[in-house]
Amino acid sequence: MQKVVVFSQLDAEILARLQQDYHVVQINPKLGDVQQQLLEHAQDADGMIGAGRVLNATNLHTARRLKVISSVSVGYDNYDVDYLTKKGIQLCHTPHVLTESTADLAFTLLMSVARQVGHLDQWTKTGQWQRTVGAAQFGQDIFAKTLGIIGLGHIGAAIARRGFYGFNMNILYHNRRAKPEFASSLNAQYCELNDLLQRADFVVLAVDLNADSNALIGAKELGLMQKHAVLVNIARGAVIDEQALIEALKSRQIFAAGLDVYQHEPLQQSELFNLDNVVTLPHVGSATLSTRKKMAELAYQNLVEALAGRTPAYVVKP
Ligand code: DGY
């Protein structure tokens, strides 16, 4: 029987299906050091499935016959793709099924931050609503404003559609390559990064994390944004220099930020927690019941195909 290592929580139904056909071992932080468990079980594993762990030479060098790692995520920046390729291990991921949920969350953050929803909720609940509201409680308009999207992949495009069709927004985008098809359908305009930062009322990061996008937004870039501008990050924490963002929020250099991702996750202690112009979510872009089910199903299919010696639908290309 082939051995499958489950390295994070997994949908119960998918787990049960795996247990019928494979020898399944689950990595469990309650049972001790996770790195040690990974090293031990990687030795004779044929496949691995899960999300949210860094997997590279440090915890996979014992693997002798590992054929596939099936990630329950679209992003794969936490895997050492070069190392896996060298070892002949296929890396699979789950694109498309989470596009709309993640775009919904980007807009949820954008709207909450623009209208200070988190802050005003606390303000109301703590009895500060004594008379009428004042300028400190006012937000930013969204309708017909300029939305700048950095990274116009599937998720970026889904965010652009929400802005264009739902809110009559003027769409700017920055991407590795211009996508003229969006110019015609969404009236979207390709911009250089600095130009987009200077012109957008809302900047949304939807870019993959790679060598080019690492620390893409630092003090200089934040300094280009307008004082009333809002920054939303649903991509990866490392795309922003988090300390520079904290300074920009403290000094009100920008109006506010909505964050779903961080340099270090889970975010346990942070100066961000003391700021009233930031909304912090715990990396929940794709976290709806039905989308997480679809992701688990797709990851299962990828794994099973690879273990059967067939080519899975979504293999990451090195
Ligand atoms: C992904 O799939 O990469 C998203 O960040 C959700 O975890």
C-alpha cells in the first residue's frame, strides 16, 4: 500500500477517502516536533497532501520515493520548487476554484477599511456613540473611484470585475505583462508601478510572491500613495515591508490598510494590533465552506492521479 503523509488539517471526507486506499499518516503538532515528524515520515512516503507548511531540503532530504506533494492552495511560495524538481517530486496546487472567494474577500477588506467598519464597530460597542459622528468617523467613497490592482492574474481580474461592474471604478493595473484583453472589457489601463501608486484611490495586491514581488511595497512606494488611499493585501505578507507599512499607517501617510496576509503567520504580536486604521484578518482569502471543499477535492484528485502514475491536472511548472 502506498503511504500518504497529511501535513495539515484536511477535510474529513477527503481524509476518510484517502484512508480507504492508502496508508495515511497525519503530522500532528500535539505529538511533538513537527520537523522531526516530517523527516521521519518523508522517508518512506509516496505522496504528501496539505497546506501552510514550508517544505524544502531541511525537512524532505530523507525522502527516498516521494512522487508528489499536493498542496491545498493556489500559492506555492512555501515550497522549494527547484529542490523538488531536482528530486523528481511533482508539486501540485489548486488554482481557479478559489478565485471568486478570494476576490470577494479583497472587496470585503476594501469596503470595510474604506468605511472604517472594524473601528466604528468597536467605537459603537464601547459606548462612544454619544451624539452625532464627526470627521474622525468619516470614510472614503468607493463608487467611481480609481482601483489599482497589482498582479492581474485570475484573482486580480476577478477583483477588477467587481470594481468595474459593481462600483463603476476606473481600473488601473500593473502586471509582468500588459493584458490588452482587459483594456477592452474593463477599460483597464496598464501602468508602471509608481504611476499606479500615485493615481489609485485603492491599491490591491494580488500578485504571486516571487523574487520580483518580494518587498515590492516599501517606504518609498507607500510614500507615493495618496493620503486618502487604502491599501489591501490578499497576496502574501512578504510583498509588503510590514514595518514600513506600520510607520505609514501611524503617521497617516495613507488612510488605512486591509490585510489578510503577513510576513510571519500566524500573526501573534504586532504593532498592527494597536492601530485603528488597519483591519487584520487571519489569512482567510479562500476560507468559505464550499471553496475549501473544492480545494480539498482538487488536491485529492491531483494526489491520486500522480500516485497512479498519471499526469495531474495542476502541476506547478518549475
Ligand atoms: C492560497 O491558496 O494560496 C491562498 O493563500 C489560500 O490559503
